Amino acid sequence: MYTSYTIAAVVMPILAAIALLLVAAKLRKLIKLQSKFKQSIVLVPLYRRKFSLIFGFVMLLCCDIFCAYYFIQENYAILFICLVIVSTSFMVLTIFMFQFKFAIMDKGILVPYRFIEWHHLYDYYIEGFTVSFGGNAKGQDTLTANTPPLKFNVADLEKLKYVLAKNQVKHKSNFR
């Protein structure tokens, strides 16, 4: 009969491989988005709070440290090595997300981890010195289409309003 360690020794490498594949796919997507940033002219840079990324990184680092400690103390090498692989791969993703840049550019808007082309800009909301975007390709507001609030420089307020008003889709349609 299989023990729980034997089952975990089979399952954990599979989970580690899946995590590595998911992180690699996300990194590839983020690299493509950042290449759009490098190839475009930045009109208004946008900034996001990074507390959640820093907190996530610290938690993953703690997980790495505890796994390394228990790896030394216990005989379950495969389990702890797999956990270190998973948490380290997510730490790499977090570091890359921390360096990600957002902006309103000549080709569209680069918001947290996606790109909105000008013909998909339906709604935007400016409150104080933060801006958020809403809507999707069909003109419907959905939770997945809304972005978190992004900060911008005080001096860029008029420029931001002008660029967004100029490029906003004027005729929304809900045709299916």
C-alpha cells in the first residue's frame, strides 16, 4: 500500500513542472508586452502601488527559507526541492512584475499586465491624480475589463485628458 510520502513524491514533481510551465508562459506574455512599451512613444507614464508585490515576494522568500531549513532537517528531499522550485519560480515572476512599466503610449495603453488598443478604449475614470480604464471590445463594462487605479504625475493631467478624450471610442455598440 502506498504511503502518503510516496503519493506526495509523485504528485509534487508534477505540480512543480506545471508551476514552471505556467510561470514561463506568463513571463513570455509579459516580455511581449514590455517589447510594445519599448517600441512605442510614451505620452504619459503611469504608476501602480507595489505593496502587494513586495508582500508576495517576502512571503515566497519565507517559504523558500522554511523549505530549505526543513530540507536539511528531514529526509523528504523531493518534497522540499519541489516546493523550493515552485516558490522560486513565482518569486522570479514577482520580480519581473515589480519591474513592469505602465504608460499611455502612441499605440495604446499599457495597463497592469495587458495592452488596450485605442479602438478598445471605451471608458476611463479620472479621480484626483489616478486614472482607471473600463469596458471591453463589445462595449460592455465587466469586472475583467476594468483596471486598478493607476497614478500619474500632476503635470500630466491636461495631457492625459486630451489624449484619452481624443482616442476614446465615440460610438459604443452592444451588437452581438
